[in-house]
Amino acid sequence: MSRVRISLLGLALAALVIVPACGGKKPPPTAAPAPFPATGTASNTSGNRPPAPPADNTTPTATPVGTDVNATTLDKLNENSPLKPIFFVYDSDELDEIARKTLNENAQVLKDQKTWIITVEGHCDERGSAEYNLALGDRRALAAKNYLLTLGIAADRIRTVSYGKEFPFDPAHSEAAYKMNRRAHFMLTSN
């Protein structure tokens, strides 16, 4: 064999030995964390409220005055929530004086509970199409969020979602029920 062929053969063998050794092992794939519900609208045709995102409830946190000291889970805190809903007039996303007063009180609770993350749910009464009510519910949730932002609550602590007319407070078909259903509702999603 000629020197050139021996050299080429040697280089080829070296490449076969070196290349696989350089590749190393790839790290095993890791599971990505489940995403938090996106800000925006959601349609739910099953009739069931979507589950709250999982949270670590083992770390004790301060509870607001008037809340049961033993109520450390999100479900318990949301059952007796110090965050009060706000209500809207028909076909509107404008905050009235009562809504602004309630949002001021909610902002104080959030300032006292600095680790809380909330979701503002926008709701509508049953009148209007599903699409229209989802858009209106979204505007209502955003109006509440934007007002809380002006009061100094950090944007990364507030998420929004619209449920339109899917989850009424009052299922009756009356003006009194409609007034209760046109709202922005506050859910504690992480403490």
C-alpha cells in the first residue's frame, strides 16, 4: 500500500474512534412545568369550572384579619375570600364609584399579602351571544386589573380570564340575577 492510502486509512479510523467519543451523552429530557392559564378569554362548554392551578400549600403564610387561622389552603381562602367582587351595569366595562371603592379595599389586602397571586375572572349575564359575552367579560377583568395596577399592585401578581356567561352567581332569569352575574370575581391562585 502506498503511504497516501495508509495515511487516509489511518485518518478514517481515527475519525471513527474520535467522533463518537466527542458526542457525549445527551442529558435526559426534563418535563416542562405546566403553564399557568393564559390571560385572555376561555370558553367552557362542559359546564364545569376549570380546576385551579396546583399550588404548594405547605408553606404557612399570613392570613388576613377575619380569616380563619386554620384556612391555609387556596380552597379555604377562596371560600371566605377577603377579595370582594365588583359589579357592572348592563353592557359596560366601566368602573363606578362602588367598584373603585371595592378595588381599593382589595388592593389593600393584596398589599398586606405580598405573595398572593390572583386571577380576575370577567363574567356577564346570560343576554348576548357567547362570543360577545366572552369579549365583554375580558374587558371587565382587564378594567379591574388595570385599576389595581394604578394602585401599585404588580402586574405579575394579576392574571385575567373571561368566562362570559358560563358561571353565573345567580342562575335565575331576572334583572336581580343579571345584576349579580355582571361582575369581576377575584380568585386567589397562589399564596
